[in-house]
Amino acid sequence: METLDGISTGRIDRLFAGIEAFVDPAFDGWTRTVFSPSYRAERSWMTEEFILAGLEGVRVDDFGNIVGILPGRYSDAKPIVIGSHTDTVERGGRFDGIVGVLGALEVAQRIKESGSVLNRPLMVIDFFGEEANPFGLTCLGSRALAGSLTVTDLERVSPEGKRLGDAMQSFGLDPSRAVSGKHPAQGSWHAYLELHIEQSSTLDQTGCNIGVVSAIAGIKRLVGRYMGQYDHAGGARMKTRKDALLAAASSALALHEFACGSPEYAVATTTHIDSLQLAQNVVPGRSELRAELRSTDSAWFGAIEKDLALRLSMRAAEFGCELDVEWFLDNEITHTDATLQETIAAASTSLGLTWTAVPSGATHDSVHMTGIAPMGMIFIPSIDGRSHCPEEFTPKKRHTQRHCGTRKKRPSGR
């Protein structure tokens, strides 16, 4: 059987082939969205794979997560926890999250096969429903495990009018237990580690094998509502119009310029602009813009609401419109543990792997684990930085380019 640094590639290939059987055929790529039949079937298969990997006490917890334990020498020691998620976005890729769960199973199985016994238990988790869903709330399982899922969240309604709580119940979960179940106390785990593809191009461009994640970006989202004046598209002269759609479009450019001007990592994405009417002979008098901003720069992130609202209001005023902005915080900037950063970097170097410190622009289950344990993340390259698409790909064998050193950049807790 082919091996790669002592790891059975045949077993890894089997796991990937197995999970790829559980997809929605109505979409290209790999689609396994939360609450879907394909996700339900995959979770049954995954539970069996947890058992085959030698994990004990395999179960679905109160929060929908699949959990298994590799016992350690001291059963009362705080566990090391590793894992990720196996749901996908529509038309998603075959590695996002999945590599973290299948990799965790391989780690557990290799430890067991080697005859080694860790001093601590090793817990493996496949978190429930990490990706975006019609209810507008990500990381359902990790959020619930951390005690951050609320009764109010259960009342969230999809565009089809279904409650999140009802969707959970139809999926075989008890929503009341999801918000009131027993949560791990702060400090009850020794550490949490998550392996993931980078979902950006730094590692692919530099040729580095490993990304030592320094921080996970904070996310703020906004809805901008522009109030102008409806008018006849043929009669209203250009200089007298109060075109709310133009105000929103100009604001989208302002969002782009605002993020480009950040001194550190920051991105802004306008996700939706709506004129709120369909008639082609009417100057839009109302419009709505939806956008999100992400950054690991705490000063920039903290000033977003004040600075950007001023810029957007100025753009609206240029078109004679008023603007009301509503803000939503998805998550604050989350820093990984400095000691774990150093440990990941040292382990990479000892294995002959090149590494560099990188931020994560994407949210992960790791964000919610910081309230339970020190948290670290390991990134591997994604070709061309592609993710959330069928083209997402990471090769099994590493290829190091000459311009990526073994200690490209010293990791830092901040």
C-alpha cells in the first residue's frame, strides 16, 4: 500500500471516496448542505468511520456533533480535541472542512496502530452545520457546544418560512437540548486543533507546505437602506434625480476602496443590491445594499461602523439620498494561542515542512472553541487559493518552491 511519510494514502483515498458518495446530484461539485438528505446519510456513514478508526464512546452529542474518544493513559486528564466539519456549501469543494475530519481520524488510527498511548485522551469531533445556511447562522454545532446558541436563534426563519428549531427537530435533534445541554467549562480541554485548507492563495503562491494561523478575521455585516425619490425615467432630468440605486452602487465602490486602504489584512464584499422595484420606467426611489467586512486589524475593525458609515452617507448625499445603516456582528477577531503557534511551527520544521504565519479570512468552528481551550489552526495549500467551488484541490504530495524558507515568518499570538 502506498505510503506518504508513513501515512497510508490508500486509507485516506478510501475515506475521500467514501464521503464523496454523499452529495446532492442536482448540483455540480460536492454539495452536502446542512439538513439535506445527503448530509443525513453522510453522518451515518461518518459515525461508522469513527468506530472503525478505533474511537470509543462514539455518539452524536446534544449539539448535533459527532464525537469519539481515543483513551489516554490518564482518563481524567484534559483531552486534546481535533476536528472540523463535513457539510459543504452548494457547489462546494471536496476538501473544505472534510480534510480536518478525515485527517483527525487518520491521526487517531495511526496512534492506535503504533501502540503508543497518549497521556491524555484524544477527542475527535465532526461539527454539525458549520457552513452558511438559509437561517443566516453559521457554525451551528460548535456555537451550541460553546453555549452561544440561543432560544432567539431557534426562531430564525428561512426564506421558505421554516424555523431553525423546527429544521433541527426534523433532522433528529432536540433544539431545547441544543441550547440548554451541558457545555464544556472554560479550560476543560487541554487544547483544540483544526486542520483546514487555506481558502486563499498565500501558501500556493509562496510554495509553503504549512500555514500557521495567527488570527481568524472578525466579521461585521451591514444592511444599507437608501431613500431617494421615485420619478419618471423619461421625464426626470438627470441633474434633479435622487436615484437610490445609483447611491447604493456608488457605495459598493466605496466599500471596495475602504478595504483596499487598510494597512493590514482586510476585505469588503458587497453581496447584494436591490432597487426594490421592477418597473423599467421608474427612477429608483428606494434601494438596499448588503455587505460584509472582515479583518484581523483590531484598530481598523473597531472603527468600521463609524468610519464607513460616514463614507457611505457621503456617497448617498452625492445622489440626493438619505441612508440608514444597520450593523450585525458575526464574530470578533479571534487570535490563535501563541504557544500552539510555536508548537505547530516547530513540528513543521522538524518534519522538513516549510511554513509561514497566515491570517484566516474565513470563519471556522475554531472561533467558538476559544472559550473552552487554547486554540490553534493548521492550513494546507489550496491550488490557486480556490475554495467553495468544484475546482478546490489540494495534492497529496508536497512540492516546496525555493523561495519559501522553513521559517518564513515567526508566528505571533497577536
